[in-house]
Amino acid sequence: MLKPSADLIIDPKQSRYSLVVGVAKRARQIVEESEKNGQILIEKPVDLAVHDFMDDKYRLVECPIENDDEPEEENNNPVEEAAEAEAQELPVENEQG
């Protein structure tokens, strides 16, 4: 069984996680196509998917991620925002009666 290095398939800037996800998705497509056509696969779907990426039949496209290192000015935590909203909506009762 051929086990190519991930470096041969992806660019240095791409993540290995993206490769794993891409190969898994392609392998599922291969299985679905073979079931539709009534074909019996001799080779494993993951091996076929890896070869598709090696032969440049498919390629990975990654979306750029925002920089999380910069501090945020606003509080974007939905749990804290919900707690603050609930606290503002509840009427305040005086315990003295």
C-alpha cells in the first residue's frame, strides 16, 4: 500500500487537517458513486481519494481565517451577553419589603 507524505499532496501553507477532511469527503463520494453504479471496489476508497489528490484531479481550497491575536473591543461572548440581558430584564425587588 502506498502511503504518500502529506507534503507531496498539499502546499506548505495548507493544514494537514484540511487534507484529512478533503480525503474523507472524496472517499465518501467514491463510495456513493460505486453504490449507485453497482460497482464493487477492489481498492479502498481512502486510497482512491488520496490518489485523486496526488494526481491533481481534486485540490483543497481553504478559506482565510481572521486573526484571533488582536484584542476585541466589544464583548462577543453570547453566554455573557445573554446573562447580562436577563439581568437587565428582571425586575429588582427590595428585600426589606
